[in-house]
Amino acid sequence: MAQAISENENWTTIIKPRNKLFEVNLKEIWDYRDLLFLFVKRSITVSYKQTILGPLWWFIQPAFTVIMYMVVFGGIAGIPTDGIPQPLFYLGGVAFWGYFSSCLGSASNTFVSNAGIFGKVYFPRLIMPLASVITNLVRFGIQMGLFVIVYIYYGFIGQAPSPNWYLLLFPLLVVMLAGLGLGFGIIISSMTTKYRDLQILFSFFVSLWMYATPIVYPLSQVTGKEVKGFDLKLIMSLNPITPVIETFKYGALGAGEFMGWGWLAYSFAFMVVVLALGILIFNRVQKSFMDTV
């Protein structure tokens, strides 16, 4: 009887320890693609399941943020927007930064938020942060739809900016934002499994990071300015998000400046390094995180 059962056994998954720290089984992730999209569907459904307005919040949140920026930074502070209509200038930056920060925030909670399910069933752990990136991509798409609506409105009244061919880089820019958010997120998630207070520190750091990115002001406002002998524009350009957002604004709005292929390549290389480092740390921590989480 035992021999008959043994002959009929057909193992579909073999769980074994990883011998290499930098190892990503893409085939395994692809095999679990149904689970991936199930998590995406769950995240979208749960986010606004018991709300009155539901997914409309994905329009309302950036809209109110843009209005606040127009009042505070455009009105009270009087910060110019390089001749771009304020709603378009702020909305583009808010959508791009929102996607990056959402990917980072969701991925940074991977281990802590999913400790229960990780301890009960096996599946590739990278499925969780990948699901958060795709979920936030849906939200980003809706917010970019709002950007297009506002863009068309300014076209009707004859004030639409003139886009250029750099707008064709849009898919690459989105991939770079997703990669940076995912990379930083899984690094933070791996570090906060043992030291929970680091999550508070990183949240504070990310909120400050936004002001080091040209979201509420154009990069031209810091050109030629120095801070204790250091070129402020150079310092801000070292922020890997800056070339991404400036390229989008230049391509879609036709204002500002294209920082150059060198800076865009720098951001791309930064993304690759952060992703590689994140995967390495992630693979190391996931072996024992259930003992500390």
C-alpha cells in the first residue's frame, strides 16, 4: 500500500534553502502569477471596501493636495512654476511622487504586515511587494487620467503646454519609479523586522525626501544657489527621483529642463543597485524573519 502511494506521488513544488543570497526565481514567481493578481485584487478591494466614495478617493486625494499646494506654495509663498499652469505642474509631480512613495511604503511593510500568512503557507515572498507595486500602478494610472483631463481642459482654453518627444520615455520613467520604490521598500522591510522603531524614522525621512525633490517648485529655482559652498542644484540632482520627475515635466509640459541622458542613466543605475541590494538583503532576512518579527 505504501509503495503504491509512493509511486503515485507527484510533487509540484520542492521547497529548498537558497544557496545564493542574490537569487530570484522568476519562473517560480510566474507560476504564482494567479496568486499575485489575487493579492492585487484584494488590496484594491480592501482599501476602500467600507468607504462612502470608494475609489473616488484616488481622484479626491491628489485634487485636494494640488489645491493646497496652489494656495500655500503658489499663492502665499509665490513660488513660480516656469510658466506652466499651476494645476498641471503640481498634479504631475504629485502623481509621480505619490506612486514612488506608495510603492516604498507598501513594500516596507512586507514582513511585518504579512507575518501571519508567511508563517502558514509557502509562496515566493517577493509576491507581496510586487503585488503592492502593481496595486499602486492602478492608482497611479487613475491619477494620470486626472492629469490628462486637466491637460485637455487647458487645451480647450488655449493654455495647454507643448509636449515634446521626451514624453515617449514615460513607460521607462514609471519602471524606474517602481524599481526605486520596490528596492528601497524591501530594504526597509528587511531592516524593520528586528528594529520596529526604524519604521518611524524611515517614514519621517520619506516625508522630508519629498521636499528635496522638485515637486512643489521647479529645479530652475535652485539653479546658481549654494548651501555652505555646495551647489544646491547638484545636491538635488543626486536625488535619483529628481531626473525622473524633471524628464517627465519637460516631456509632458515642455518647460523646465531636460537634465541630460547622463543624469537619467544615473537614476537607472541607482535603481539597479538598490534593487540588487534589496533582493540580497531580502533573501537573507526571509530565512529567519519569523523568529524576530
